[in-house]
Amino acid sequence: MTGDLEEASRVRSLREGVFEVSIRDGWQQGRGAFGGLTIAAMVRAIEADARAQDRALRSITVALPGPAMLGEHEIQVEHLRIGSGQSSIAARMGQGGEVSGTCVAVLGRARTGSLPAFCELQRPEMPSWRTLSPVTTAGGPTFTQYFEYRLNDFIPFSGSSTARTLGWVRPKQCGDAISPAAFLAAMSDTWWPTLYTRGTQPMAVATVAFTLQILAAQEPIDPAVPLAFRGHGWVLHEGYCVEQRELWSEDGQLLALNQQTFAIIK
């Protein structure tokens, strides 16, 4: 069993366009692996593809139709279109004929335009992670043992009037070989759903749809420095909750935007 995020999401090439990842004990969220690990593995397979290496991953759209159970999973990579400045590449991950994840990624070279870069979102105001103590994850999903959480506000199952989360998160172990895109894909899924703050008791919840906009695709990210995390659940309807998540660097750079649809499992 390893708690190293880079090692746990590492893919191996089997043949052209086909990769393999081993889901190991300790990384579960319920019956299968936590979604961030599944997504990071698909991202790494796409990035390892020879025709994707000259451009950065900008956006991914993911579906998680079933749990990624322990053992070996095959990831098949398909080129949907390779353009002069942009590539659309799909990945499908599965085991024993069962699909555990699909991903469509948009990769592109940096573009220049007439407008200067801007960001109208601001990092949430909260204390430095150095002044907050790590919180225990005992009783939570198994995979949380490998991450450190420093909660600023919005305690789970407190019956709050708002569905929000705010704090800092980092892996306890992560090798340097993981790419910024795969790292952010995994980290965006580490936090609990915001609807937990409205609840008063634990509930089973699963991600059924996931989109991620990566805004720091090529800049190096030090995994030892926590990321600021903010989540806001916008709506809960017929057992499905739509939530937006943000990941920020310590110095205030927006690194990734994530939207997820959660299903409450009865």
C-alpha cells in the first residue's frame, strides 16, 4: 500500500494508445477508488500519448459511470482530432468489460490575443494554512488518510444554511513526476461535497459528472504547499447537487475551476 499520489496514479504503456493503471488498496471512496485518482490516471495516459506532448491540457470533461475496483485497469486513448493548435483526445478506463471512467480532454498551445490576461475571481479571504491545524479524517472515506486538510469554515454535518466549503488541502506524499494537470485533476476532487455542510448526518454521495478548467497547465506546482480550496453548492434538485470548486495557490493565483454533479445514493 502506498500513499504517494504520483505513484498511485502512474500509468504504464502496454502498446500504442493503450495504458494500464493499478488501483491499490487504501485509495477507496466506498467500493472503488476515489474519483480524483481515476481522473488523474486518465489525464496521465492522455499526456503520455506521443501526439499530445507539444501542447498543454486546458480542459477535461469526465463521466464516472461505475466504481474503479482494486486491481489493473486498462486505459484506451483515442484521437478525436489533432489540429494545428488544438487537440481533442478521449480516454476510456475499465476493468473486465466494465467502464469506470471516460474523459475528453482539450489540449492546446498558448494563444496570444489583443486583450491582456485577467482574472475577475479573487482568492477567498482566510488565514494562512500555517496558522490552522490539520483536521482528522477518521471515519471519512479511506483515501482521505493520504491528504492533509486544514478547515477554515463550514463544518460538515453542522446543519448550515449554506452549502459551502473553505480551507487548505495537500497530499501527504506526492512525487515530482506527476504533471501539474494530473495533480490539479486529483486535488480538485479531494474535498467533501458542499452539501454536507447543510446536512446533519453522513450520507452516501457519488460524482456522476465532472468538468475541470486547468489554468496552470505548465507551471510547476510544489505539492508540499497546500492549495486553497473553495466550494459552493448552487442547487440540489431531485437528489442531484451541482457544485463549483476553485483551487488557488498560496500567493493568490487561480489554478483550476471545477464543476461537479453529485448524486445522493439512497
